[in-house]
Amino acid sequence: MTLLSGPRARKPSAPPSPPPRRRSRFPLLTVAGLCLYLAAALFAEAVHGLAVCRDEVPAYNQVRLELRYLPPLTHATAADGTEHFFLMGSDNLGRDVFRRLLQGARIAFHVGVVSSLIAVPFGALLGLIAGYFGGKTDALCTWLAATVAAVPSVLLILAISLIAGKGLFGVYIGIGCTTWVGVYRTIRSETLRQCGRGYIQAARALGYSAPRILFRHLLPNVAHLIIISFSLRFPAAVSTEVFLSFLGLGAQGEPSWGVMINNARVRLWQGVWWEGLFVTLAVFGLVLCANRFGDWLRDRLDPTL
């Protein structure tokens, strides 16, 4: 007697694993662009510092009305007999646009670095405390972040800048005190996730103090997010400073990119296009390079990717 058996039951196949995410290549052109901007800012800082030490009007602020409205690549002679070559033309007061553009890079790096050094550490520290302790501490920190986020950021920056005083100091404080909310939310969510892992529970069981757990165990595991947040806050701060300077609340008496755009806007109808064009390209290039570099850092440092 032959036993008829049905078809063999196949084992359920495992679901196909998603293809590994390709990490972006090293952005060589982006890093080269950032290094170029940094070199321009350092050179401008040296020129500015030398003029301050000598107590003289720097070359980028010297007024020569006989040389105003000169187009790019123009060679001209001033009234005092000195020769001048304007690579990017001159403005309405005969000042060199290229030299002022370099000084704008110096101010942009000042604002980007200083305001990020205010916002990122504060938001990261608050996020670590809220995520680790939880309860009323978390509720209080989240309420504070939600309150700051509920106010339009531009209006809040304007108010803080007016209270702190016009100039770069007010811009530092205004941008730094209003842009920490995104950093806080990112670090808080990651801290909550890390607190559920075994090494944190083991550290608590061993009786380690809260500062030791925060700074020796949690902080190294969220450091990649802090670095990424800093790289992304930098271009945002630069863009905000340009907008504030455009409104007249940024750098005073200095060739900020926002001030130059505001001055160039008035003379566009006269056919003086070069100042606004070169400044806009400079802002676009710096923000693009910084954002691209931040994306690459996120791809390389974020373990979830």
C-alpha cells in the first residue's frame, strides 16, 4: 500500500532585508569651499585687527567719491594719485566691494560660531537633564522650550537684540537664546532612548551619581548629535544675521553682508548690480557648503543610519 503524501510544506522565507544605506562620499568640494571661506575670514580678521591697532580707518571703509559706481575689473586712479584695482567694483562711496565682502565673511563666522556656542550647549544640557530625570523636571523644560518655540523666532530675536543693544553682541545673544529649542528636542529624545538601555540601568544599580551618569555615560552617546546640531546651526545663524543686518539691527559701521545687500537694493534701479550679485552669491555659497557638510556629518556619525 502506497501512502500518498501531499506536497512538502515549505518553510516560510525570511523577509528580505533592506539594502544597506549608502553613506555619502567625503564632500571634497564642500570642504574646500568652507576652507576658502575660513581663509577669507581669517585674512579679514587680520586686516581688521591691524587697522584697530593702528587706530586708522581700514581700507574697506575708506571713502573715495571719485571712484564710486565702478564696475568689476576696473583699474582707476584716486584723487590722491593712488592706483586701485576693483575686482568686484565699487559702491556708492567708492569703497572696494571685494574687500568689504571679505569683512562680511569675518562677521558671518563670528555670528555663526558664537551664537552656536550659546545655543547648542544650552539646548544639549537641558535635553540631557530633561530626558534623564523626567517627571516634573522634564515637564518644566518642555514647557520652557514650547513657550520659546511658540513665539515667532524673528520677533523674539529682534526683541532680545533691542534689549541687549544694537551691534554684534545683541545678535549673538538674540540668535543664541532663541535657536536652542531644536537642539533640546533632539537631545531629549535621544536621552530618553538611551535611558532605557542596560548600561544606564546598570549604572543606576551601582549607585553612580546623576552627574557621573550624565557626563560620563550619556553624553558620549549623544555627542554625535551635538556635533551635527552645531554644523547645522552655523548656516542658520549666518542667514539670520544677514536678515537682521538687512533690517538695521546687526553690525553697525561694519560691512556685514546684510548691510551690503540693503545698500545694493537701493541702487539696483541705477544699474549698479555687482554689489548685490556678489554678496548674494557669497551668502548662498557659505550656507550651501555648511549645510552639505552637516548632512555628511550626520550620515557618518549617526549610528541609526
